[in-house]
Amino acid sequence: MVVNITDYRLQLRSHDFCLLVFVSWFLSFHFLLLPYLPIFRSMKKRFYIETYGCQMNEYDSEILTGILQSHDYILCNSAEEADVILLNTCSVRDNAELKIHSRLGELKHLKDNNPDLKLGVVGCMAQNLKKELIDTKPYVNMILGPDSYRDILKHLGAEETHIIDTKLSKFEVYDGLFPARKEGVNAWISIMRGCDKFCSYCIVPYTRGRERSRSIESIVDEAKRSIDQGFVEITLLGQNVNSFDHEGDKFPALLKALTKVDGLKRLRYTSPHPQDVDEELMRMHAEYKPLIANHIHLPLQAGSDAVLKAMNRTYSQEHYLQLVDMIRKYVPDIGITTDIIVGFPEETDADFRETLKVMEYVKYDNAYTFKYSPRPYTKAFKMGDTVSELDKSARLTELIVMQKAHTLERLRQMIGKDVEILVEARSKKSSEEMRGRTACNKIVVFPKGNYKPKDLITRRITDAQGVTLFSRPNN
Ligand code: 5AD
Ligand code: SF4
């Protein structure tokens, strides 16, 4: 017993001693090294990333940011203060590539002043132009295609001054990497990558490779982690989001699994291909309304059967319109938006009128409209660029005028209705008002009251102007 007590005291004493040593080490470490901390911090490399193009590129930039931030890189706010500059690029239209060429020209002087600066071009244009880019702009150090981001640290640490990594993968879905998202209401989650549809005008199947999907478990896991981080809305992302197929698990099964995630206030997805929109999907919308938002982006691209066939869109005008009827049968108040291209090779004025006819029938809530841009490697490229710039412009103008009228008409149909709004932020125009989004994806402005971002509220719509709804007591 006695021996035990002595032991115990001895233990205590040695414990105290250890504590003393630790505290003095801790203090000396901090006081001596404190002045040098900025030096340690500056040993971290600063990176700057600029993103062009679609939402998938935004997501990929978040993946890249996540990888770099977890390995001694810190994100900075301007190219001028960076050790590494990344341009995440788009190739979908010629003007997107022109923008990058001119931005690279602007950045060249930074490389001239600082030879250690690493300048990387990543994404679709990197995939598309590869060596040509380094040959014409030798000050670019790194070309990474959309499937090579996992290796970015290896490439940044390499001795070589010019690196090209553009292998496309049949499997890469960036599973297990958590994107570094900016704080907000909505978290984007990529569920599939690539495209197998090969629309004849589109470069995406060549720059992003074949379709592949993530597992439902990994997507649900990312959704839960996003909710834990404070996001309340999730938008599922994919080049053909509803072609999702992971070992036989299809898109409706994924939606169903996500509806069970606690804390999720709204679920969206973009963009589906009309070919894969079916009654099962619309039944899910009807059953899980309002959690699954009543909005669908349904790219039309063109209204004439001849053009649709040449575009390889796999549906006719009649089929598309039947689809719209089916969608509205299940969810009558659904918001429908679209993408339209004018001036596809050989598109006649009569063909273009067919596009306007579909627009008149559907009365889209909104439309993204583009002039056809020939893309090398695509099938349509071989058809030439037969519609003059003048005709393309005239058609685009006519289409935009019609769409503006439809957008306002659809907004006005909501006046007097009570709608659910997910609060997003202060209104840009007035500090006394806030803005939020309806499930059918329309912006609403309303008095700020005690509302906070991420609240799900119900208010009556009182007015509509331009592309915005208003809910104001005096209207
Ligand atoms: N020219 C013009 N628009 C195009 N898009 C895709 N490829 C082209 C092209 N070569 C449009 C389609 C697609 C959207 C993302 O971009 O409308 O849905
Ligand atoms: Fe391009 Fe067509 Fe694939 Fe969409 S579906 S990414 S337009 S090829």
C-alpha cells in the first residue's frame, strides 16, 4: 500500500514536471516564432482561379480549390498577387475561346515580370486545343483537361516548365473529393460527367468524354455534408443529368434517396435531355412537390424537324410538344426554360419560323439563346456555316423580343398567387428589401421584415416587371 502511495506522489510530481516543460516550450515557441509567422504563411503558395462557361466548370473550380487548399495553397483575389494562375475554360462557342485567348494575352506581362509564376489553362479549351495552345502561347506552363484535376499537385510540383495532361477517363467522377464552396444557399453537386448524345453542333462529347455516373451513396453523402455546412438547396449537375445511371440505379432512384436527406429545403437539377424525360420522372416531381422544385430546363435547340434531325437531337417537334403536355399534366404550374440555337447550317427562314411556333406553344418562362458557332471536330462543322451573320442576328433579335414578352406574360400569371420563396439575400436595389427565388426559379423582391437568407417563406405576388416578381404590401 505504502509503496503505492509513494508511487502515486512520484507520478504526480513527474506529471507536474512534464506540464511545466510543455508550458515553457509552448510559450517560448510562440513568443520566439510569432514574428516569423507571416514568413511561414508566405511559404504557402497563392493561387488564383478564373472560371468561364457553364456551371460544371464552376463546380470543377470548386474541386480544384478544394485540392489546392488542402495542400499548402491559399486562394487569393487577383492574378497580380498569385504564384499560380488557373483559367478554367470553355469551348462551347467560338467567342468563349476568343475571350480566353485575349485574357491570356493580358496575363503575359505577369509572366514576363515573374518567371516563377505558373500559368495553367484547364477545362474544355485545354482539352480541345492541347499542344496548339502551348505552341502559340509558350508562356503557358500547364494544360489540364477536365479529367486530370486529381494530378494538379503533382504537375505544379514538377520540374518541367510545360505540361500537357489531357487524357480522358471512362471513370473519373471526382468521388471522394469535397469541393470548396463559397458560403450560400445552394450547393451544386455533380452527379455525372460527359455526354454520349453527340448532338452534331456540340463539342462537349469531345472535350468531356463519355458519360459516367457517381454512386447514389457518394452523392447522398456529399448532400448531407453540404447541409451540415449550412446549405439548404441542392442542384444536381450533369451534361445530361437525367441520363444518370450508376450500375443500373437511375435518376428517379437518386432523387428519391435525396428527398430523405434531413434539412434539405429544395432539390433542383440541370440540364436534362428531352429524350430522358419520362412519366416516371414527372411522377416524382408531382409526388415530392415542393421539395423537388417545379422547374425543368428542357433544351429545344430548334423547332424544325429537318434541323432537329441534322442536329441529331433524337426527337421531332411533335414529340417535344407532347412531352411539354405530359410535363404540364403532372405539374401544371411548372416553370419551363430552354436553350435555342439560331442559324444552324442550312436553317431556312421557314425552319426558323418553326422554332417561333414551338415558343408560341410552350411560352417558356425563360430561354438562353445562341447564334450557331461552328466547332471543329463536330459533325456539323463539315456542313459549313451557311447562314449569314446578318440573318443569324436578325433571327436572334426576333427570338429575344418574343421571349421577353413570354417571360413577362408567365410572370404576370403569378400575380395574386401565394408562392413559396427561398430567401437568398438583400435586394441589390434597396436595403429595405430582400430577394428570394420561387420553386419555379423566378426572382421575387419583398420587404425585408425579419427574414434571413435560407428561410422558406410564403408570400403573395403583387406585381411583375422585366424578369422579376414583387411582393409588396402597397402594390
Ligand atoms: N453553337 C451555338 N450554341 C451551342 N450550344 C452548344 N454548342 C453550340 C454551338 N456550336 C448551346 C446549346 C447548349 C448550350 C449549353 O449551348 O444550346 O444547350
Ligand atoms: Fe452537347 Fe447535346 Fe451533349 Fe448537350 S446533349 S452536351 S448539347 S452533345
